[in-house]
Amino acid sequence: MLTAFAILIDGLVYAAYLFIVAIGLTLIFGVMKILNVAHGSFYTFGAYGAATAVAIYFDRGLPDAGGFLLMVLFAMILGLALGLILERGVMRLVYGRDEVVMVLVTYAAFLVLEDIVILVWGPGSYATYQPLLAAGNIEVGELILSNYDLGLIVVAALLAAVSYWALKFTRYGMLLTAVIFDRETAAAFGINVRVVYTVTFVIGAMLGALGGAIMAPKIAVTLGIGVEVIVLAFAVVAIGGMGSIEGALVGALIVGICRAAAVHLVPQVELFVIYGVMALVLMIRPYGLFVRAQPRKI
Amino acid sequence: MLNRGSSLGGVLGTLWVLVSLLEVAIPPAQAQNAAPAAAPVKLGIVSFLTGPAAAPFGIPGRNGAEIMIEAMNAGKVPAPFNKVGFGGSNIEAKYIDEAGSAANVVTEFRNLVQRDQVDAVVGYVSSGSCLAVTPVAEELKALTVFYDCGTPRIFEEKSRAYVFRVSPHATMDSVAAARYLLAKKQDVTSYSGINQNYAWGQDSWRDFAGAMQVLAPKVTADKALFPKLFAGEYGAEISTLLTSKSQILHTSFYDGDLEAFVYQEQARALDKRMTILATTGEAAMWRLRDKMPNGTMIGGRGPHGPLAPDSDLNRWFQKIYTDRYSIPPTYPAYQMAMSLLGLKLAYEKARKGDAKPTTDEVAAAFKGIEFDGPSGKVKLAIGDGHQGISETAYGTYRFNKEKNEPEIVDIIRFPAECVNPPAGINADDWIKDGMKGAKC
């Protein structure tokens, strides 16, 4: 019973972290049909932004809540700036090109941004543990759970709810949905697709940076964290279906629970289980769980 | 028709020009043929300068090289290393980033040897890099000294002629860890492990569990966890360990992963239930400071840093490093220093007169070398005289609140022959066979 409970909580925590990172990625792909490798850089910048915020704020005797807000604010500002610069400065120049070219451009952007991180923050790592330890913990039987992790689940749930509401019940959400379904028809109906692209890309960047900011207190903020997370985010998006928010949520839950179960029960397969699940899903549903095969347009 | 006078004058004039030109040309050629004593020794220094392994290992290693080479070139290293450079020849170092795939690493190695014509390469943190470079070094007959990588396989798979490693390999760390644990906690009944899922982590656990099986067969291994390298998020692993009855948690995690794990386990008070045994913890203690749990059993891949024996050379090295980089040297810096000192001694032993020794001469002099450095005595006693062994030490971590500094207490030193396999025996076989011949 305890193990089952532990698997559930650990799975939800991991799923929360993956969902926050993957939602931006799937949004960008759904609207713009771009597999944005630079999403890992948004995550990285968010983490470093949070590290900077923590260094400025914590350990000065100020209320901890302010520190959490400052972390998120720094990350969102960095995400906004990066998203704008990348979309307006680079991506708009290659719209309409072959998808492979788009991927290569985003990969090049990722490499450049990794070097910018070194220029700005140096090659060393940053410790950002203060929010994690400040949040405290709670005992549930033999398990001790971190309040920060439980908060992560709440944040992810809120983000999922807000995203769902925004897509289904707001004007902009409906415009976005129309562009996701059929960009050309949406343009024919007068939707300014270029503006939708810019706004979507920036929102995706901010969400990626938010993911980095939220994870920063749990990890050592160092070079390479973007690479690790982008591989996982791709797996989640592939399982759920590119461009599907519900798919990202379900994909994250599947990956999180399966991984947690593997760690508790069969740790030897922990590395393999995520990709094994992805392969299994794609064998049955080649476009992911929530996306159907699209007819080819001539 | 030739004018006899002008023809003679012309010939003399031409002769004069020719002689003048020859006077200018001949001395440099003569100098080259004589291989001047001042000809510098070119070293390639390879270490992680970017990426997750840079901060804990690559940069301290690079800094150790920089500070030692400067001191060597100034003749400021204490005796017996006080000759300028290598036997009077200044050292010129080229620093290369080890980051990238094994193919990249090998390409850069070839560039150093074939394009840059370095006299020796000193470097490599990753065991993967060392395994990839070794056959190439032998093929190119390039003198290569590995400074940090830990895999025992380098000299166990095959004899080497041009590859050396002054730093003992990882088996020493794991065997000493087991001995220290049993010396400090005689009542232990169960242990678990969390190690990265690649060669380093797998080998570390294998050797530690193997040594425990030999030294204390009644003590059982409970959870053996292998998260992905640089996973960063260890929530599920910590939950698993919280439900374990083990008193000890073995980990060979290093800096980035170790830091993340320590922060996450502290948030969930795992260290109140289990004592952590961190075989590479010394490299992280200056960063973790009061966040590393008091009571953590800590190793440093050998007698380095606070685990180093007290000596003039150690104190000198600590001072010059700390003065320059504002942080005490950690074990990668020590390993680099020891590697350079070993190479320097070999070079000076091989040198005869002013002529630069050949690679084969230096390799012959390096084989079986023994010396005292900042980390104490080391001898290239195994791997057919190419692999170093030394004593090692483990201790218990404590954050001294009065001094506001980390420190290691309850240090136990283990002789080299106690924790390293004898010559001619594979590390894994030695452990499985009950560590016969160990002299403790």
C-alpha cells in the first residue's frame, strides 16, 4: 500500500515537471508545425534566471513568498525576451521552408543560446536550493514528502486547467485551435496567422522558462540541463500527440507513473521504460494518443 | 667579351655576397641541428571546460595544470621539482575541451599529436574518453598521461607502452569505502546504493558491493538504484530509499548530481534515516558547505585536499591554488598536479645533457616511477609499471560552524597495498577472489 502510494505521488511530481516543460513544446508544434529544439534553451534560461533571482532575494530575511514570485517573474521575462528575439529575428525568416530546415535552425539557435549561457553566467553551476528547503516537508506514514513537490503538482494542475479554459473558452484560444487544425483555411478566414505564430512562440518560450524556474531549486543549475529535459519532453509530446495539450498532460502522466513504478519495483528498467512506453504507444497510435492521422493535402 | 678587371671584381663581389648570405644562414641551421636546451616542451592539457563535468572536475583540473605549469616554468616548485620547466625547458601548454562525443575527443587528440606536435598529452576526466584515446595514443606512439578517469580497464585489457596513469583507479575508492564503513559502523546490517547508470556508477557499485561481500558477508544490499546520468530529479529514488531499512547509502554521484540529490534528500530528511557514503564527496564539499549532511562518509578519489597527508609540498600547493582561485584545490586539481610532477620527473630522468629526450626514452623513465607529491607517495606499481597506486583516506564530513568552514574528521588512511589489486591481477577478479594479498 505504501509503495503504491509512493508510486502515485512520485509519478504525479514527475508528470507535473514534464507537463510544464512539454506544454510549451507541443503548443509551438501544434500551431507552427516546428519541432523546436531550442525549447531546451528556454528551460535553461528559466533555470538560470531563477538562480539569479534566488541569489538576489533569499538569505536577506525577506518573506519566502516574494522569492518564489521573483523566480517566476525573472524566468517569464527571460522567456518573453528570448521568444520574441528568436521568433522575430530568426524563425520568421524561415517560415514555409522544409520541416528539416526548421529543425536545423532551432538546433542552431539552441547551440548559440548554450554558449550565451556560458558568456553570461560562466561554466560553473549554481545552487538554488533555498525555495526547496524553505517549503518544508510533510510526513505521510513512512514517507516524507516535500511541500515543494506537492506545490509543483498544484501548479501543473492549474496550468492544465488554465490552458484548457483558454483554448476552449477564449477568443484567442479559438483562433489558436483553428490555426492548429488548418492554417491555410484559418488564414483564408482572415486570421492573422503571423501574429498567432509570434504570440504562440512567445507563450511557449515563457512556459519552457517557467519549467526551468520551477525545477531550478531541485537541481544543480548547470550547462546541459536543457538537453536532458528536451529529450524527455519530446517523448511526452510524441506519446500524447504533437500539438495536443490533453496529449501532453496524459503523456506526462503515463511517463511519470511508469517511471516511478520502475524505480520502485524494477529499477533496472528505469532508463528504458520511458522510451519503451513511447514505442508501444506509437506502434498502436503512430501520431500519438490524441492526434489522428492527417489526410495529405495536394 | 669579358672585361678581365670587372669580371674579377664581379666574381669577388658575388663571392662576398654569397659568404654574407651563408653567414646569416648557417648559424640557425647549426642551432637547429644542436636541439637547443631552451626548446620548449609542448603539452596538450585536456579537460572538461564546458558541460556538467566542467565545474566539479574539468575546471579544477585545468586550474591545477595552469598553476603548476606556471610554478614549474618559474622554478618555484619545492625540491626535488625545482628545476625550471621540464629539465630546464619551458613548458608550453595548449588547453583543449574534452566535451563532445568520443569521436570528437579522439579527433582533438589526433590534432594535438599530429597537427600541434605536442610532446605529451595530459588529461581526460571521463573513463569513456580514456578508453577511446588509449588505442590511438598507442598507435601514434604519443606519450599520454590520464589524470582523472577511473576505469581499471585501461591497463587490464592490454599492456601499454605510451599511456600512463599516476592517479589510482576507481577500485581503490570502492574498496576503501567498504573498509571505512565497516571500521566506523560495525553494527551495520544493510546498505543501499544510488549510482549513475553508466560505467563509472555501475563499476563503483560493483566494486563496493563486491568488497562488502568479502569483508562482511552478513551485511546485505537492499536497494540498488541507477538513475540516468545527469537525471537531476530523484524524487522516486528518494521515496524508494525512505521505505528501505538500510542504514547506509553508497553513492558515487559527483557534483551536479550529488548536489541535486543532497538538496532533494534534505528536503525529505533522508539523511536522518541513512548515513550517506559519498565516494567523491570531497569535490563537492566546498560548494555544498553546510548543506552536506554532518556525518556523511566522504572520499576524494585518493588522499587529496583535506585528506592529503600534511607536507611542505601539500601546504605549498594548497596556498598557491587558493591564492589564485579563491577556493581550495579539490581532488581533480591534485590529480593533475601529481600527473604533471610524475611526467616532469620522468622527463628529467630521461634527459641526457641538453638534448631533448625522445618519447620512448621518457616512457621508459616513466615506467615504475615513484615519487612524493602534494598527495603523498605514489608508485606506478601495477599495469606493468604504467598505473599508479597510492594510499587513500576516507573521513567523516562536518561543517564547523565556529570557523564557518567544512572539514573532514575521523580520517582513516589505508595503505596502497590494502586497497589496490596486486600487479598482474584484474581488479574485479581480485575482489571476487576475496582480495587476496591485501596488506592492511
